Amino acid sequence: MIRSRLPFVRIILVPYLLLLLLFVAVTGAGSAWLYFKSREAQSQLLIHGLVRTVSPLLERLAGSDTSGLLQDRQSWLHHDLERIFQRMPDLENVSVRTGQGGFRKFLGRDRTLVTENMAAWNGTVHGDMRSSTAARRLYSETAPLLRIEFLVRGTGRQPVRLEFGFNRTALRDAVSRAMATLLQAITFFVAISSLALVLAFGLTLWAAVRVRTLEAQVQELYRHASAAELMAGLVHDLRNPLASFRANLASLRITPEEKEEILADMDKDLVRLDAKLCAMLDLTRKRDEPVQEVDGCRLLEDVARLAGPRLAEQNLRLRILCRLDNPIAVMADAMRDVLLNLIINSAESGQQEGEIVVEAWQEESRVFFTVSDRGCGLPENTDVFAPFVTTKETGHGLGLAINRRTVEAHGGTIRAENREGGGATFTILLPQPPAGVSQ
């Protein structure tokens, strides 16, 4: 079965999941920033309203002589403060002090207004109680009262200090009520945006599944087309030995006295037919050999031993440069066949003397093998890995096709290129599993 090569998780799921996380993070951070900024603005509006309510009192106090106002309970100052308590239900207490004395008005347990005298003000201020910082302090402080002070210089010699204490919880509730609509809007739009993104993700997932299905169908068609092409090539390739076999059979009838030579030729034709059929079966069979860790250098030594007699016939030597320090994960028998076939092909490439060089090394999570010769090289503009493509008179053109299929079964690649100065180099790249991952 041809499996889909679409990197589904990497190019579809992961980017969308990252996009979803990014959207949630940006939307969440942006919504939080918008909420807190809006709450700060609403708090400033609330404090501004409080200051505007007491501003007439401050202006009137600035133009008055305060020496007699503090002690006279019937003065306009006491009456104005009582009206302010009525207009501002969140106001809990007010203190008015000068260097000569002062008083405090506050709500008692039965919510009645109580007035009591206070000691003189010594001119010191404890903490930041400016009206300009009140909006920030509304949420940064935890005391029950939000205190705001004003210093007023009237016509008297000493300034008057007024301190207003507001119920912090009531003020926060007022801000929350004003922010409720905005909070609902933020929640609604975040939910709608998230739903839209999830729907888009679902549609993309569905489309990707459909693409996978279509890709599988296309690959199935391609497999059938490839099989038809292979069969056509096989039939064409089998015609020559069959034609030779028929010719020898006809000769046997005409010249029976040459029976021994003719039978020998017919046997060679049958051997050629068997070799082609076996190669075709090897090309089309499923690679289900288990991947296991092997010693790469020892694998090359086995290949060198098997290739020795064929190299000796061509008066060639094999030089192995193995720089593999760790075991490699491969289908041992299959890779042995691939390397042996490449070495034998190099031995039959037209090189008259010298050596064939095999190198092996590892870079990060990839293993490389190269087989280099000094033969006649590769024909230009020819896919030497295609079935039935061969440069040898006696070859059937399936060896390199089998090699490519074996390497691709490992998830790797194989390529061929001509060398400068003559000859060719075949390079195999095999990915390796991360350290600690078993096959």
C-alpha cells in the first residue's frame, strides 16, 4: 500500500493550533489591557465627579475667613458638608482641620450624621491622598476607605485641610456597574472570534482530510499506472530472450547435430528470463524487514567480503572509509543488498584499474553512504533509477530501481551524479530516530 506523504500534522494541525494559541493569548492580553484601561478611565470619571461635587465648597472656603467657621456648628460650612453627605451616599466621613483645631463628620451606626471635635493639624501629611492619584489608588489600596485630601488657603493665616473618606467597596461597585456593558461586549466578541476560528479550523481539517483521501486515490491510480508501465516494460524486456529461445528452438529442428551448443544457448535464455522475473518480484515486493540497530562499519565489511570476488575479476580494489561511531538503525539485509549492488555496478562501470571508494558518516540525525568510481560515468538527462534503464548490455535495468525503493522504505533518499575527472558517485541519505526512541 502506498501511504500518503502529506505531512498532515506538521503543515495543517500544528500551525492552526499555534495560531489558535496565539489568538487566545493576544485576544486575552488585549482584552485584559482594554478592560483595565477602561476601568481606569471609568475610575477617573468617577473621581472627577466626586471632586466636582465638592469643588463649590472648596471655592467658597478659599474666599472665606475660616477662623470662626470651625467652631460654629450653625455656620454655612457645616450646612454645606451636610448637603454633600446627602448628595454623595458613598461618603463615609469628612475631617476639617487647621492649626488651631477642627472637627470630623461621619455616619454613625444608624446612618445618622455625627460631628466631633478633632485636635489641631500640625502640618504633616501621611501618605499620598491627592485627588490626581485617587483613580489608581481605588484598586491598588486595600483600606476600607478611599481618602482624598484638599488644602485650601482662605483669608485666614493658616491653611485648611479637608479629608474626604469614601467607601471603597461602593466606589468599586459603581465602576463595575459602569463596566458591565463593556465586559459583556468583550466577552461576546472574544467568544464569537474564537468560535469563528474553531469553525475555520474544522473546515480546514475537513478539507485536509478530503485532500488526503483524494491524494490516496491519486496515488492508487499512480500505483496502477506504475504497475502497468512496469508490466509493459517487463513484457518488452522479455521479448528478446524469448525471441532468442524461439530462434534456438528453430535451429534445433534444422541442425540437430548442433544440439549441445543450441541447448546451452537456450539454457542461458531461460536463466536471463528467470533473472528478470526475480528482479521484478524484488522491485514490487513489500519491504517489511524490521529496522534494527547494527554496526555500520561491520555492515560495510560484510559488503566488502561479498563484493571481493567480483572486484578481483575486474582487477579493482575497495577502499572503505567508515566514520560511524554509533550503531545505525536500518533494515540490515536490505541495505547490504543496496550497497553490494552499487559496488558491483561501479565494478562494471568501465573502470580498468584503481579502487572504488565507499564512505560512511553521520551528521546529527542522518547517516550518509557514498559509493564512488572512476568508470564511464552516467548518461546525461537520464533517470538511472527508473525501471528498465540500464547502460550495460547484459543488465535488466531493475537494480537501481530496487535500490531506490529500498532506500525510500527507510524514509531516505538516493541520488547519482558524475564526478569531476570521470566516474560517478551514488549518495544515500538515511534519517535516524532521535536518541532513546526505539523502532
